[in-house]
Amino acid sequence: MNRFAERWVLITGASAGIGRATAEAFLAEGARVVAVARRMDALQSLATAYPADGSGDRVIIRTADVTDPAAMETLARDVLAGPGVPDVIVANAGVGADALFVETDEEMWSRVFETNVFGAVRTLRPFVRPMVRRGSGRLILVSSVVGKRGVPYYTTYSASKYALHGLADALRVELLKTGVTVGLVCPSSTVSEFHAMKATRGPRQASDRFRHHSAESVAQAILDLAAGGKRERVLSMEGKLMACLQRWTPGWLDRILYRVLMRPGEADHKS
């Protein structure tokens, strides 16, 4: 299949994990990719693996930090002046946080929201008007199942992912009938370097996950979501069950999450 033949796809956080796997999945279906990340060496290896063909570059690499407004403005200008308005944008760059609410500080909240929320805004906003003028475009936000139901130790991260759902809901209405659509993908725990790099304070969550996604499986879900018009995909059965319980029996879910994820002696916050 070549569902994205000659389409331009912009992906942030493309140097590793879900972002790298997503870039490779789009390239396998004929897309041309603008790969954005902070690490030039990792981006260069992606470009080397997918050299230019008779139609031009298959991968254009750009270093930019989504927390840097000036860098993201420069990125947008370069993309619009070069390959042009992307057909698909995947706002994937993100950072995790594992800490009880009482252990968090201003620095942690700022870091997570600057990356996960404002970083997504800086990625999408410069391209919305050009997409609307063209009459087509697909915006994909990489959220999480904890953006549908907050869990202990992940208060900061959950709050940032909830913000993406509010952003998507409002933006869908603003873009109705323009040809530009918005999708959200909600993985559970993913096997990647993301977890090794997340911010931590104090004791960490007692993790008892039923399933860990591979980066490639999440990338395939993003690819399918980009190809269709679906609003949202929750990827794991664990995530779907949690979302269902949150809707119908949230108090029961509170007790389940307490028993599964809280460590004895930490709930009193007396330390």
C-alpha cells in the first residue's frame, strides 16, 4: 500500500521511539517526511537510511526544540518555503513525569507543559491557516490513555495530556467544513527510551501494566488514524477498559487504581 505516496508529513520527536517508528511507517507507504527533533545525529541516521530518489528528498531533517518558540517559528518558515504545507502533522514530541503530586515542583510542571502542550501548539498553529487555504490537512496529536483518566504519580503528565484532548475538541469545531481534521492517538505504556528520560521526584509509581506497546505498533495506529477521519484511537484493552470504567463507575476505578498503583504508606503524604 502507498496511501501517502508523495504526501509530506511533519513529525516532531522523530529521532527515536514512537516518532522514529512513525517516520519509518510513513516512508514505507510512500510519504516524504520532515523529521524534527533536537538530536542531529539520530535524525541524520534516518535520512541516511532513506536517501533521495528521482523525485527529490525522502527525508528532510530539521533540529528544533518544541519548547523554543523562536526555533519553532523558524522551522515553520523553512518548511513553508521549502516542501510547503504538510499534508499530515504528527505532534509527537513529549516528556513524561513520574511523581506524587506533593513531590512535584514548578520546574517539573513547566517542563512537562512546555513540551507536551505548548510544544504541540507551536507545532500545529503555524500550519493551520495554510492548510485551511488549501482545503485539506490532517493534524494528529499523540496523547495517552492517562489523558482520558488520570492515574496516581502521573498527575503532571495526565494533566498535560488532558489539555491535548481539550485542544483537539475545540480545534475540531473551529475547523469544521474546512477540510482540515484532527485525530488523537492514546497509547498506554510504550517500550521506548521515553520512560528512561522522564522526570522523576521521590518514589515512583508501582507499575503493573498488562501490556507494553511497541513503538512500531503505535506508529501503525498513527498511520491508520492519519489515513482515515477517525477522531480518536485508544490502543490497548487496558486503556479501553479504564476509559469505560471512568465513564460509568469512576469511584470503583479510583479504588482499583489505588490498590494497583499506590505503594503502602505513601497515600498519607505526611513525609
